[in-house]
Amino acid sequence: MIAAVLALRDVRRRYSDGYALDVPSLDVFAGEILGVIGPNGSGKSTLLRILGLLERPDAGQVIVGGRAVDARDALAERRRMATVFQEPLLADASVADNAGLGLRFRGVPAAEAAPRVARWLERLGVAALAGRAARTLSGGEAQRVALARALVLEPEVLLLDEPFSGLDAPTRAALVTDLGAILRADRVTTVLVTHERGEAQALADRVAVLMDGRLRQLDDTARVFYAPVSEEVARFVGVETLVAGRVLGREAGVTAVEVGGRVLEVAAVAAAGARVRVGIRPEDVTLTVAEGARVASSARNALDGTVTRVSASTHATHVLVDVGFPLVAAVTARSVNELGLRPGARVRAVFKASAAHLIPA
Ligand code: ADP
Ligand code: MG
């Protein structure tokens, strides 16, 4: 068993009526990026402040390096970590001075600090801004400086609270990519809190789903997104098709599930007769208009149906198809035009047995 760098045991934190946070157990392992996702108000920031020893829980323990931290040694232990918030919180000084602030607090001599700061500004792509006044930076640049200021400390754990939330989409995407490369190259142990599930999907090795102050699922990232344990988690991680079904039986390595009068083949094991919810991510459903034609495909499920709704968003267009049950497919704007997708259009929806997963009903 690998020892956790940072852990919570039976932690509770109450603000008003209910518990804002109730976490029986959470471990952060060396070198991993742990994503914490959940809706606004679910307790993510509270969890991160408790992990960072910035706030004491009402009950339970915060364990750093295998040892429970008490109020007396919290200040010293806090130095093993570095935190970056949504707001970069830069002082009215130069970029280099800001990036070196933490080192100065820790008494690192200027001659030693300068090359370390220069190296981290370089790695975050803001070396050219070193002499600039921090107040003149754009949001993305300022957040890069705040990250340099944290990473230059070489913290045992890096704690990030919605560090990309204040940024526009292209700036955010570039920073997610650059930071991900750095964290993975250096194997920086990181806890990343975000309400944007895509950021966690892009960066995290494991993901904790927090809802109403409770951990609903803690799993490898792929499992949280492709095998959510409950309907609530499924909806939060972007599973848009969630329909009631009944397991018919198992044959040739797939499970047959009856849904809305159709029989789906699902690559999951479940007992015959079981009532389940079938979850399918929209990006896993392909739409074709070759109705009636026999198209050879390795995808096990091909269902003919009628488009009932087409809704465009910034990332993809989501098409709701009635195939005996409501099925959502994500397609590009180009496909909408080429396939003539509009309410009333007849289409065939195709997805693999492995794209469908089962949640106990
Ligand atoms: P998140 O970061 O997921 O949005 P928070 O941890 O900020 O959630 O908040 C969780 C709950 O605790 C919310 O209901 C919030 O209103 C409450 N809360 C957070 N901080 C405080 C505080 N300092 N005083 C009182 N209530 C708080
Ligand atoms: Mg928050």
C-alpha cells in the first residue's frame, strides 16, 4: 500500500444547518493529479482549504506525510503545500517579484531565488514579462505568474481552486495544456478543484465527485466519466442519455437490455431481470441517414428513429432522437447540414456495446 502524501479521515465541517462537508476518507497519493469536481456550493473550496490547512475541520483529521496535523504544527506543515486560487492575487510589484514572493517568505536568499524564479517564469511561458508591473497583465498571464509563484516552491502538494475559471475559452485551453504538461513531467502531486468537468477529464488521474458536501464517487478519471455509479454523478459528468431498462440476459459476451421496446447490447455484466438505468454519452453516438441500407459496422447497436430536437452549443450540436426512447447524439454543425438533421428527420443512431453502461436502478 502506497502511503498518502495528504489524507483526510472522518472530516466534518459545518457552516450553518447542514454539514458543508462530510468526508470519511480521502487520500492524495504521490505524483497523482486528483481532480475534485462538483456543482457550485458542493463544498469543493471548503475541502481544498481543509486539505491546505487553511481551515480547521470541526471533526476529523488532516494527515500530512502520515502524521495527523494539530493546530500547533499547522503553520509549519502548511509550508509543504502551495495554493493557487481563481483570482491570481498578485501584489503591486513586478512579475518577477510576485513570482518570488513565496521564496522570500521562506527566507530563500535572493541570489538563489532569482534563477529559480526565472526558470519557472520560462516554463510557464511568461519569462518575457519578468520586468513588467503585475497589474498590467492579462488574466491568463497573471494566472501563469501565480502558478509560477506556487511551483517555484516545489511544494509536496499543489492545491488549485478553479484556477482557470476566470479565463476566456482559448486562454483557458492553452493554460490547461501547458500546466498539464508541467505537472505530468515533474509528477507534481496536485489537487485540482473545478466545476468544469472537462478540465478534470483533461488533467486528472483520479476524480472525486463532490455533491452536497459528500464524495459520491472517487475513481480513475475514465471510470468516473464512463462508469458513473449513480444517476446524479452520470448527469454531472455529461451522460445525457439515461433511460430505464430491464436486463434480458447475457449472450456471446454482451448483455441484452430492453429499453423502450428496443433491445440494446451492452458490454457490462448484470443479472437477468435486473432493473437498470442505461447511460450513454452523446459523443459516443453516431448518426447516419442510410436508413434501411445494410451498413457493416463493429458497433453493436443501430437504432432507427426520428429527430425531435436539435440544440446548438459552442462545442457541439446535440441532437435528440426518438428511437423508442430519447437518445442524445453530439454531432458537428457540418453534420447537421450534410445529414439534414432537423425535427422530423429519419436517422439511424449507432453506438458500441462498450459505450453504454449500466447503473443499478
Ligand atoms: P464550492 O467551492 O463547491 O462552490 P464551498 O466550499 O465554497 O463550495 O461551499 C460549500 C457550502 O458551504 C456552501 O453552501 C457555502 O455557502 C457554504 N460556505 C462556504 N464557506 C462558508 C463560510 N465561510 N461561512 C459560511 N458558509 C460557508
Ligand atoms: Mg469554490
